[in-house]
Amino acid sequence: MSAMPLDRIALISDVHGNLTALEAVLADISGRGIERIFNLGDYVGKGPRGQAVVDRCREVCEVNLLGNWDDFLPDPGRTEDREGLRWWKNELREEQWRWLRGLPFCHDFVLSGRQVRLFHASSTSVHRRVRFDHSEAEYLGMFENTPATGDGPVPTMVGYADTHDPFFEEDLGRTLFNTGSVGNSLGDPTPVYVILEGVLDSTEPAPLSVQFVRVPYDAHAELAVARELGMPELDAYESEIIHGLYRTNFYSGTPDGYHR
């Protein structure tokens, strides 16, 4: 009996206005013949070309989800704190602000007999962060239905993003993974995305895989664009996309600590 053909879905997230990284990842996805792309949010902020990133993701992504930056950056009450926030907001078109704020919280589907749920940060909010060194309670909470996720079938596989820190974990019959970041990867600044492979929309058990892909790109070219456009917080952006050092640690002089 011949095996059932497997579907492939590329999961990208946290592009953060880094168009050069996005195009490198999209080229890799295309080169593999993958046509379905799901985006787990954070299109804007930190990098210089949020407007172009939003347009590109609207063009190529079948699913686009809400991220924490997409939620708070267009909010006029929350973007006056510093020059960078005002700059990233004003670089977008007004209709893009509305599109970002209106994005869905999560996306549920079935793959190879597994109930899969994707969201940006946690099951309760795009602003609640769950790191790789989470507690068991945090782990179990990622699989729960909440007012944010709605009352769909409870997932046995959850993919999320937000922390820019890819990982894969299985326990208690459940699978949790983090896609990492395309445009602002920390620790290793090389963009990373995930390929899910399995039988889409099938409730029958079938082969299933989660693959992490690193895609080199010209980070110095992206930094040059940011400088040319006059983007604020350039030193912090350089620390992130060149050295993989989170800007909070850069400002505080801490050599590392994004994981803590």
C-alpha cells in the first residue's frame, strides 16, 4: 500500500520589520516547493520596514495571526513613550494599523490525527510570555481553552513564537514548540522558521514532523537600510540582528540573559 502524500506548511514569526531576512526565508520556502505559509505575528517594530513586511505577508501568508507588537503599536495611547515606538508606528499606513489590530488570536487545524493550535505568545494573551524554561503549570496552560482561544477542540500540539527562542518539547502526550524569529532571532541571530509536515485535515494518525530551518542573510545590509532611513535605536538593533543580544541586555550592559 502506498503511503499517503504529506502536506508541508511553513511557520514564520517575529519578522519585526526586517524585510531582508523575510525575503531570504521566503526564498528558502519557495525553493523547497512549499506553498502554504502561516505567520504567528509580530510583523512590525524593532526593524525599519514594517510597512513592506506587512504588505508582503498579506500577499504570501495564508494565515496571519496577532502578535504583541501588532496589538500595542497602533494604539495611540501606548506609542508615545519613546521615539522608536513613534517612528515604527508612523512608518506604517493607517489601514495597516487597522489590519494588524484586527488579526485573529489563534488558528486551529488537524494534522496527521493531531489537533494543532497556533498562537503568538500564550493561550491567554499576546502579552503573556512563556519562556523555554517554563513550569509544568505554564506548559499545561498552553493547551487549555481560554476566552482568547475560544472553545474549539483542545489541542494536543501547540506552536507559538514571541520569545525569539526556538525549542521543541514533548510530555504528557502533548507537543509544544516555538518557531523562533525570522527577523530578530536572539542567541543565534540567523533567521529561523519551522516546517510542519503531515496529512492536513486528517483525523487518522499518520507520519508527522517538525523541522527547524536556519536561513543565513545579509544582516549588515538590513542595518544599512535602517541607518539610511534614520531609524532610532540603531545601536540596539545592531546588537540584536548582528550579535543576537537582546536590546534590554544591551542597554543594561548585561552580556546575556535573554533566557532568564
